[in-house]
Amino acid sequence: MQSREIASEDSEIAAAGRDLLASAPMLLTATRRVALSLALSSLALRRPAFAADDKADFERASRAAYAKFQAADYPAAEQAWAGVAENFPKEPLAFANWATVLIILASDGMSLGVKPTGEPLARLERALDCLEKAEALGSRDALLLNDRGNALGLLQRWEEARAAYGASADASPRDFEAIPRSNEALVSFELGEEARAEREVRTLLRRDPAFKDGEALLAALQWSQGSKEYSQTVAQLCNEPGWCARYSTVDVVMGRWTPRAVEAWRGLLQEKAVQRELKDGFARAR
């Protein structure tokens, strides 16, 4: 829904998102790839930043929690950010980052397209509470709104998720906007509104033609609607052999796209025209 890399400036946020959207899910092992149902590619922690002489205890605690997240030790990071939030209850960063880790851990206990129960459900509900707390403390940035969309999407509260993604896109800097716009289109796809989803994807591609995950999503939408234009879109994706290779299996979208979109990509890959484009792309890479 996208990456879990740490981001501080707007350009770093966009780069982190693009890195994951451009490759197989980097921080998902084979057993974890079934866990997500939205583009968690955009999940990023807000980097702690403090004046040297300001809030020393909060700085130390936040940097320690940040380091655990950076090391992909998410259970330890969750405990650490929970502790930061408990000890510094007026700091929105603590609650926002705690929510991010809760969403990741919740996704790890889920299967694609299956509503969460038990601990994953509890974590997602807690994540939404944390996001509300962060917002009440004055934080309402694009990352927070996108995180809310991710949590709501994993809960299959699709309409609410789409609204959160739309709000995130509206609040986004230009170089991050494609992430929530893509998520918004994925939700429209999941709701069976393919024509709307295609319009949303085409709009984001006009604004950001280099967004390759958008090209792939457009091809999946075209295939789902019975249009033969999907072959041309895949050919465009395969103009760069590296992208062609990355999108040659369903693994690249597992854990990032909604269930209907994943199944559409799986079906598209079975088409002979697509297999020819992939074969040609591999040949150019050699």
C-alpha cells in the first residue's frame, strides 16, 4: 500500500515509496507476502529531528525506536514506540510512528482478501486510535492520512480507505502524490469501479509519467475490462528491461495491491501477448 524505509524530507519519502513499487516487496519474506492487501509501499516512519539541546530524553527514546524499525525488527520497534508514546503522550510523532509499525505487524498475521480477526484486528484498531491521537496533537500530513487509508483498507472499510487516500493525495507534495493516488485507484478497482479506477490511474500517470506501478495497474485494469490495450501498456512497461523483469510475476504486486487487482495481474500474465512482450524484454536485457 508501499517502502517501509525511513523518510525525512519529501524527496526521500517519494524515493522510498518508488523503491518498493519498483521491485518485489523488499521487506516481505515468502511467508509474509500474503499478508498485505494494500500498497503498504508508502509506509514510512517520520524521522526524529530535534534541536541539540531540546527534549533530550524524547530524542534518545525516539532514536532508539527508529533504529529498531530501520533494522526491520518490527516487534521490538512496536514495543519501543509504544513506550515512547506512553512516556511522551503529547508528542504526535510517537503515536504516528507507533501506528505505522502496528499496521505492518497486523498485516503479517493476515491473508490476502480475508478480513482480520484476533490480534491483527486489535492492532489495526489500535493503529487507528494512534493516528487519531497524533492528529489531535496537531499532525495531519500526507503520510498520516495514507497510513489511515492502509489501516482502513486492511480492515476492508473500502469507502473510508478511499476517502483517506484522497485526502492524503490532496495534502501531498507533488513527488509523493502518486502513492496515495495509486492506492485510491486500487480501492476503486476493489469496489468494482474499474472505469473510475482507470480514470484515476490515467490522471496520476499524466502527472507522473515515470510511475511504473501505475502503468502496470493500468494494464491490469484494461485486461479486467476486456480491452486489448493491455498488451500495448505492457509493451511500454517493458521498454525498460529491468521493469519488465520485475513485473514478470505476480509476486511484485502481492502485498501491495488489493485482492481484485492482484488477481487481474495474475490473469494478465497468462495472456500470450503479454508473455511475448515479457520474452522480448528479457531478450533485450541480455
